[in-house]
Amino acid sequence: MPREELGFSGLNQSRVIDVAAAVILKPNGDVLLGQRPSGKPYAGYWEFPGGKIEPDETAHEALLRELDEELGIRVARADPWLTRTYRYAHATVRLRFFRVSKWDGEIYAREHVALAWQSASSIGVAPLLPANQLVLDALRLPDFYAITPDRQFRSDDFLIQLDRALRDGLRLLQVRDKSASVVEFKAFAREAVTLCRAHKTKVMLNSDIQLAEKLDANGVQLTSAQLMALTERPSLELCGASCHDARGLERAIKLNLDFVVLGSVFPTASHPGAPSLGWQQFSDLIGDYPLPVYAIGGLQSGDLQTAKRHGAHGIAMIRGAWHRDSGGNHWRFGAES
């Protein structure tokens, strides 16, 4: 079975086979898997379509060629996503995953024994290439990560607003309030966790690992300082971290976290004068990165597609997550603009 190499630096480049891999997605989130033919290593196993990147190709060019050859489609949109490296008995393979959301032509199996559309949360084909499980785990994370703004524990209607957001499709929430006292934050977090649990929404607590365990939250969002200080991953279902630079991103890999939040992409009202990355530096930082990355900082829901084009898994928002339009309607989480 393959063994994953989580680091994204220090590999012996001369011994790595680069592969472009396609996570082909329907609008409902179903993903396409193909069954490997006989005569190839791991024959009969299910995989994401794709193939070897030739010396004169970029990863994107290889993806377009491979999907034409394997599936008979012409890709109209493919966003860079994760890069994961695995050591097999016969080779070390670096898989550059793209999320393919638009294509022309009818998909059919040219090289695979069979094709199957599957829900990432409920795979019905077997056996899978073992390393693919981590990619499927990442696919289960939603595009939007909402964060509660400060001082909301004093707002009589915020829990009503949160309930509305949960009904509108919010599926990942971070409970955070830097202005609250310990007692106030515990009370606020307890109510938020209860609400999220009722809507089957994943809920993370900012920084407080013990409270997350006590309240049975799904996970914890580590601060950048916590990230650098910890020597092992907290024993919770989910663990994310706030990152600002390459050092933090590398640390998150070593701790085997589920995702990171990277920013600030643009200047924010909460941190006037603080440096921001911009999209180009953001993209450069997460090139060849193996974990899902949420972009944060000065973003609105309309920035989702731009974030994906620059390699982000999705966007995290504080103020933007709770915006209402001029008619007083809450923005519908998960409805891409």
C-alpha cells in the first residue's frame, strides 16, 4: 500500500513522477471515479482520472490532454487544488489535483474498466486507492467557513441570525469572540454548538481546545501562536489553523491538520495598516500545498470563484458571512455567485 509523504519540500525531485489528477464535480457535489484496468499497478482499484505530466507540459496542459484521451471531454474550467505525494512500491508519485467544474462533451470510459459518480461522503465502490481517502475527506469540507464577529454575545438577535444562516445552508462555523470574558464566551459557545448540532453543521471553537472537548464541538481553530507552539495535533474530529506565512503552512502539515486559513488577502477594517498578501502572493504561498486552504481577509461571497482560481479550497469570512442584502435577506451559504 502507498505511504503518504505529507511534506511539500525536500523530496528527491529526480525520483518523483508528476501526475495531473482531476476531481470532476457535478453541481450537486458528486465526484467521478474510474476503475483501473488489468495490466496496471493496483488493477481494479478506483481512482481519480488523470495521468503523467510530460516534460514539455504544465500540469494544467497535461490535465486537458489526459481527460480528452481518457474520457473524451474538453475541460472548460479546472482550478488548482491540492498537491499530495505518495510513495508506492514501484514509484513516488506527486499528484497535482484540479477541481474540474465545467467541461464540454459526454464522459465515457476510454481507458478505465468502469466509471462511477459518487458522493464524497458515501463512496459505494471498492477498493479505492488508499491515499484517495484523504482527498475525499477534503472534498467534504464546504466552500464557505463563517466566523462569528466580536461582541455578538451582547446581541440579543445574533443567535436568531445564526439560526437563519444555518437554515440557509451554513455547514462550517468558527465560534470566536476576542472581546468576551471567559464566562461570556463559554455561554455563547454552548448555545452556538447546540444550534449547530441541531442543523448538522460542523462547529469549531477558536483556540480553546479543552472547551471544544467539553462542549463536544467538532473541532478547534488554532491561532498562529498555538500552531507554532504545539507538538502534536489536538484529539478532535477537525483541527484547523490560522496561517500568515510559509512557516505556519509547513507547521500545519507536520501536525497533520485538516485545513488552514491563510490571510489576510486584502486590508481589513479590524487591522488597519496591517500588511496583506494579495491574490498573487496567496497563490504563490500555497503552490504544491497538500491541505485545503481557506482564503480570509477583506473578502465577500463574490470572491469565491477568484479564490478557487488561485488554489484556495474556499473562503472564510467574518463580516461578509453575516451580510444581508438591501431587502434584509441573508446571503444563502453554498450558493455560488
